Amino acid sequence: MQENKEFKSGFISIIGRPNVGKSTFLNHVVGQKIAIMSDKPQTTRNKVQGVVTTDDAQMIYIDTPGIHKPKHRLGDFMVKVARNTLGEVDVILFMVNAEQKIGPGDRFIIDMLKNTKTPVFLVINKIDLVHPEALLETIVSYQEEYDFAEVVPISALNGNNTAALLETLKKYLPVGPKYYPDEQVTDHPERFIISEFIREKVLHLTREEIPHSVAVVIEQIEKEKDRDMINVMATIVVDRDSQKGIVIGKRGALLKQVGTEARKDIEMLLGSRVFLELWVKVQKDWRNRPSRLKEFGFDEEDY
């Protein structure tokens, strides 16, 4: 019984401006890829929940969309998702980029944090890219703006100091149960993660005007009888005719590359060979249409 009393569990929100490394950090601490990564901002659109279970604790991480000024209803949804996690968690990790000076976007988030009583860690990511003196200046500039419970510099990509961050986090978690089995690393269904893997490849391979206009709908996942093969059929949705041509590429070359790269991640996730079939469809202005947002998994009522 004593052992059960000492077990800690809790929810941790990762917030920050777009492109500071939130998804990279989540994938690192979970130990496998569950959140998609891109150098393009606002890659994460939904809360991605990652679960880390150790002998004495279970930490449930929520990787939120980057907080930014919305330009359409999808953007409104993304910021609402991020805001709403602040009151639901035991610890907030405010992640910033060590290479960037504090700016209006950071101050906007800090103003949001002033309304919460939840402990806030300042997590300074990408420390491998800056000189120690510059890092010290960054720490001081943020501490002048907010009284952080902890300040932890890390490199999510290299894993520098992430173990120390996890140990510090445990001190702030309440005594509690295991919410998930030991082997579970996310609460998202496979269909969601597969759709995200496909969207990630589109982000990597297309031009600037494409990324935020893309959604992916999984039409079917079916295991073949008597064969180690899973058939996955998915539709890539864009909001303009011109974008459809870009995603398909010359003689279908780009779409084929998207499929080839996504299939590798999907096979690793499912532990099986995968046949991936992709289509591209135009749904004009889907990001501003509530019915389409709901169809593509962005349901405001869930938040």
C-alpha cells in the first residue's frame, strides 16, 4: 500500500509560440513518434496526448497548437485548444527557442499565464545552438516578465537535460493513479496518427502556400486476410484547385513521394507492411466552414 501512495501522476501542457520544438520534445520523452514535426509554423492542430510511465510516476503530456494570431476559423480553434488546456493541467511547460529574443508573441502568452495558478516552467529549447552567455541573457529577460516555478534549459533534439526536466516535473505532480497501461504512449487512435503522418509529408514536400490548407481524411484501414499487409486509403483535402496540382506534382511525382515517405512511418506504427493509396480532393475554403472543420476532426464542442 505504501508504494501506491508514493506513485505520482498528472497532466502537463506544453505551450509556446509556433516552431519552438514542442512536438520534438514530446516525441523524445515518449520514446517514439506520435506528434508530427515540421519547420513550418502551426503544424500541430489538435491536442496530442503523450504518456510517459516510469516506476514512480505517470506523466501525461499535452502538445498544444502554437499560440498565434488567428486568420481563419481553424486558427481560432487551434488557439482555443491551447488556451483551454491551461486550467486542466498540473504543470505548464512554456517552451521558448533559445535562439530567439523575447518578443510580442511570448508576452502574449505570458499575459495568458498571469491568469492561471498552475505552476509554470520556463523550458528553453535548442540550447545546443547558442553560447552560454546568450542563454543567460535569455533567462534573465524572461524572469523579468514572469515568476516561473522552474527554469530548465534543454535540447529536445539531442536530449540534453531532458531527464533532469522529467525528474523536476515529478516533484510538482500529485499522488495519483495510473491513468493508462504501462505500454500505452498516446490516447489518440491509430487513424488520427496515420492521418497526421501523411499531413506531415505534405508539409515537408510542398511550398509555402500549401501547409495550412491541408487536411487528411482516412477513408479505410483494412487488414488483408492471410497476409501481413494492411491497406490504408486516405484523401488529402486542399482548399483551392491550384493546390491540388501542387500536391499531386508533375505526373503524380510529389504525391507518390508523400505516399512512399508516409508509408514508412505508418508501417513502424502498425508493425506491418502497408499498402497506402492516396487521393487529392478540393473542398473550397474548408478552414472557415464549421461543418467541414467538424468532419476533419476539429470539433469545437470537444473543447
